[in-house]
Amino acid sequence: MNITQKEKLLVIIIRYFLPIFIIFITILASILVTYEHKSNIQTEKEYIKNQYITDQKELIKSDLKRVYNYIKNKEKNTKENLQIDLKSRVNNAYSILNSIYENNKDKKTKKEIIEQIKYALKDIRFSKGKGYFFIFTMNANTILNSAFPKLNGMSLWNHQDAKGTFIFQDMKKLLKNKNEVYYDWYWKDPLKKDEGERLKIGYFKKFEPYGLYIGTGFYYEDYVHNLKDEVANYISKLRYKDDRYVFIIDEYRDLIVSKHESILNINIQEYADGDFWENSIDKLTKNKSREDGLYVEYGLNVDELDEPIKKISYLLYFENWDWVLGTGFELSSINATIKQKQNYLEEKYKTYLNNIFLIGFIFVFFLLILSYFISKYIEKSFFNYTSDLEEKQDLLLKAHEVGGFGNWEVDTNSMTAIWSDSIIKIFGIEKMPEKVGPEFLKTIMHKEDWKCFESSMYSAIKEHKEHKCTYRIIKPDSSIVWIDCKGEYDSRTNKIVGTIQDITERMQFEIDKHEKEKIIQYQSKMAAMGEMIGNIAHQWRQPLSVISTASTGIKLKKEMGELSDEDLLTTMDSINNSTQYLSQTIDDFRNFFNPAQQNYIMVSIEDVIDSTLNLVHAQYVSKGITIIKNIEDISLKTSKNGLIQVLINILNNSRDVLAEQKKQKKFIFINSFKKSKDLLIEIYDNGNGIDEKIINRIFEPYFTTKYKSQGTGIGLFMSQEIIEKQLNGTIVAENYSYNYEGEDYTGAKFTIKISLS
């Protein structure tokens, strides 16, 4: 690996700057200390004597403040740290799960892979055996519960915690649009049967291939307890100058941290000075500012000491845990310490000037050696980091290649581009030109897409907007590649930097989906046309029969010489009325198929319903079905024929159900009314309703309970499409029980809601 000149300079600076700086500081410090000592040595002696206690107080206060802040920081991020730990645990387990799936998806069945996953995860524990993993389906069926195998195979869909939350129903909603989620809930600890449900913090991650999610959770109370033990254990090992230590009194007023084992874990009320400590703690906890401490002076009497010693301690109250923290110093050591410090200063400065240069030379010499090895270590680490970075970059490029991604950049000054190898491979380019830029891209881009691309690039260059465009590339073999291209302008380099992604499969899926929808719409149109032809036959049967009977009658009377002028006129009127009826029927059916009626126009809902019944009422009369209307006439702007088609589909479903039944009374009710700013249309019958097992599937395409000769299964699907996509409304189906004329009935009820605003 080659090292650049800048990197060499950096290594030289690291190697030599620190020793030179230390030498300079040492010489300067020696001069300053010598000068300062001569002027302040006498004052220092007096100052030590007067300020020792004050200094010690400030020292123990500072030390305890650091301990307090340490505890505060630990407690402040308790939940976040637990969430981070749980996420790490789940991600590790997810890696195992995903690895098993990837290695076996083409070799084993789904059931075998799930069993292998369960076997791999069931014995994994963490946090002293309290942590474990579980796997559920999106409908809350337990695939794995490592700690409680008896739950495996059970459904927890309707399980509620102490707050009344449906945990697993919530989880399905949260994971619908996310791959991972943190979640809090309440759960009973089977190991603590005398306690209720406790707060659990959890993390869940969705496994898309099988519609599962893996997760874990930990009792927040247990985590806080463990954290307290960890903090107390850490503080118990702290020691300061003169063997000073920190002591802690917990929320039960037990001394849980102390250097003296004879009083460790004793309650302060049982201690000789229990009243003193109770009063001091009471005064401390009543401070308005919890970070304001309290100095106390007391006698310490413990078994490890020959006689009681006088101490001054500084106390702080940590409210969130109800802990009292303290540290102090012994008063008996003041005189000896002051004398010792005075003698020490005199002796120190006698030899200081003689030794400072010698010590400085030795220190710098060893520092040079140390800095040499440190620089070598940094240099090696730097090279290893660079090598590792290159390996990761190669891995990222491979991942981009697998995912159909590529990187590019365009110099806006020269309009030259740099493409990654992934882009060249995606575009299928065998030989790259010397200069790559928008002009070359234009030669391989579908001509219909160039204008959009050019406009987006112009906005990115001139207005510094995001470049975003979807276009098609024509490969050398004439195949088409769909590309999603994104980029942003970098003002520092005057370049546009971005990525592309091969979205051919996704676009082909959308095209296939669109073609399928067109087929369904065509089938629906043909079905509607067939239905209308049947309705025409029913509508015309009676008037044609009247015309036939009337014409035959007058012919017979004429042959017998009994035809009077009155009979002739009456018969002609009857024939004319029937003919007018046939003509009106033709107009009704022609309006239904008239494209102009598909447009949004102002219509009366009563007129829409009457037009619908005019088209189909003959079949209902022939099958003994009574249609009962309760219409509040409301005007709205909508697609008349679209709404008529929906009403016919719903009415025909009720007709088919009632036609199969042998009831004497067959009813279809049609209600329309205004509710708030919406029009509601209700259609229900007395056909005994829809099977609850299939009611949620009736709007699916090609789903039908009729024989193939009687139904295509697209009527209700198209009705939902028309209502939701054309009319901006909603349609729902349910089973409905009601009373009519003193009798109870049950049937299917369809409710259409269309906004009037």
C-alpha cells in the first residue's frame, strides 16, 4: 500500500511534536516555578494552614460531584441503554435466523427451516439467564418462546396487558410499515407469582420471507436493579488520596457501600448516631435544589479502628434512586498534614532546581522512545484501517451490484461523468467511449425519456434542486432496462453526485398489474352488457306479448266482421303505449352505456336509484322480490353510470341469493340519507346474510360462491374499485339483523359512503 506525502507528514508530526513540546514546556515551567517559589514560599506556608480544611471540603465536594454525575448519566440513559442492548441481542439472533434461511431456502421446506431456527435459538440466554428470544407470526401465533416452551404453538392475539393493551394486535399494526420497532408493555413475571404485571422494554424485528417477527424483552425494574448493583460495585472500588472513599446509603437507608466492612449493610437507624444521620438526611432531601449538598461533622466509630475519629463529610442526595452519597476526610490528620506539607515544600524546593533538568532529560528521553513506538503503532493501525476500509468498499460495491445499484458523478464545468462498474454492467456497455457525459447517455436512452432527464439535470445544475428521474436504457441487445436515477448538487466540488438503481422487475410488475386491471375491467364490462341484455329481454317480454295479443285480436275480429271503429282505436292505443314503453326502455339502456354518462355531472340520488330500478325491475318482479325504498333526495356531482353499475351489482347479488330461497316474503331495502357531509346509501335484504368465514373476501377479484355459469366473481371487486377510485368513497359489507312489520330478518347489508364536499 502506498502512503501519500500528507500521510507521511502526519506520521512525522505525531512522532516528534510531542517530545519537542514537552521539552519546551518543561524548561518554561522550571523558570516560572523558580521565580514563583521565591516570592510565594512564605505566603504558601500560612495559606496551607488556613485553607487546608476549605481545600479539603472543595476537594471532597468535587470528587462527590463527579460520582453524582456518573450516577446521573447512568440513570439518565437507562431506558436507551436497555433498548440498545436489546436491539443488539435481537440483531445477533436475526443474523442467525437469516443465515439459516439463506443457506437452506433452496434445499429445505419452510417447516424444516423454521424447526432449524427454533433449535438454534431456543437455548440462547443473556443477562444472567433472564433474557431470551421469542418468534411470532403476524397473527400472534407463537413459533418460539425460549423461556416458556408451553406457549409454543399458542395464539396470543387477544392477550391484554395490565393497561388493557392488545400487545400482539398493536405489534401487527406497528410492523405493517416498519421492519423494526421498540415497544413497551406489561407482563407478569412467572418467577414472581405474588406480584402483578411489570413493565417490559422490548425490541422486535420483522422477518419478511415468512411473515414472522423475532424479539426480546427485559423487565425494566430488573434492569434498573442490575444497574444499581453495577454502579454500587464500581463506586465501592473508588479510592482517593489518603485512602478516602465514597459511601452510599440506599432507599431503605442501608449503608450499601463503605470501606469499613463492620458497618456495611447496616441500617442507619440501628447505628449509634442513627438520629443524627436521620436528621441530616431529612435536611438534605428537603433542599429545593437536589444538586446542593450538605457538610456534616461527626464521629466515626467502627470495629476496625482503635478509637473514634472525627470526620467531615459532604453529602449529596440522588432523588431518582433515593440514594444518599457521601465522602469525607479525617480532622485528626490536619496538623500533621500541615506540618508535613510545610516541611515538604522546603525540602522540595531545595532539590527541585538541581533535579528538574535531570528528570526532564530522562523524561523526554523515555518519551521519545515511547512516542516512537506509539507512532509505529498509529502508523500500523492507520494502514490496517485503510486496508479494512478498502475491503468494506469492495463489499459495498458487491452489494450494490447484487441490488442493482450504481454510483455516478458529473462535473458541471466540463459535463464529463464518472460511472461505476456496476452502472456499466447494468447498461450492458461492452466498450466505453473516451468521454462519458449526458451526450453519450442520450445515445442509449429511450428518446421519450430524454426530455425529462434533461430538465431534471438542468434544475440540479442551475437551481441546485434534487435530480430525480426514471428513464429507460436500450441495451446493445435491444432489451430495455428501467432506471431510477437520483442525485444532488455538491457546491464544494461543483459536481452532481448520485446513484442509479435497476428497477426493471418492479416496473414490469406494475405493467403486468395494469394489464390485469384492464382485463378485469373488460370482463366487468362484458358481464354488465350480458346482464343488461338479460334485463332487456325481461323488460320487453310483457309489452311484446301485449302487441302480439292486440294485433291477433283485431285480425280475428276483422275476419269475422265484428271489428268496430272503437275496438280498432282502443287496440291501436294499446299497441302504441307498448311501443312507447319499448322505446323508453331502449333510451334507458342506451343512457347506461353512453360514455358521456361516465363523466361527473350533477345528479339526483333519487333519479339514479329510479334509473337503476327501471333497468332491472322486471327480473325482480318475476322472482317475487319486493323492493322497498326510503330515499332522501340529495343532489351531488358524480359519475351517474358508475354509481348505477355499483347499485346493479349489489342488487343482483341480493336477487341471486333470494331467488334460491323458498321464502314467501322476499325483500330488498334501499335507503339514502345525508350524514354530516356525506351521502350514505344502504342496501340490505332478508337473504340470511353472508358466511362470516368469507365475508372479508367478497371484494376480492374472481372470488365467488356461485357456479361458474352464474357468476364471474368480479362484480363486487369492480364495485369497490369504482367507489374508492372513481367516486372517492367507501363501501363496506356486513350482516345485518332488523325487524320489519313485526317480523325479524337477517341479511347482507352494503353501505356506500360518498363525500358531498
